[in-house]
Amino acid sequence: MLRVQELKVADETQVEQYFNSPLDSIGPVGVSEDCKIYADLQIQGLANALTGGNELNTYLKNCYPG
């Protein structure tokens, strides 16, 4: 549980600036160590998942959480 008073979703411009990637291609693989990733606990059971590759029109197959 996050113990914060306010939490905002980043807009498309902010996401693209931080990840240096278009919004529809972002993913958790290869991001910097200081990037905290919060995800729904339901992803724990995923196998062979698809995620953004942090480059335009690039996606990674067969990903596992963790």
C-alpha cells in the first residue's frame, strides 16, 4: 500500500520524456534503477507476457514478472 496524500498519473508528454519512448511502447524492462514500478498484484501469475520495449513499435515477448 502506498502511503501518500496525492498520486497523479503521468501524462503522455511526461512519460515520453522520462522513458524516451512513445507511450504505447513503454515497459518495465531495462529502465533505470531509480524508476519505481508499481503494478497490480495480478501480474505475478503471468507467463510469456508481452510488454513494451521502450522503443517506437518495439515489444518484448515471453516476459515474466520479477
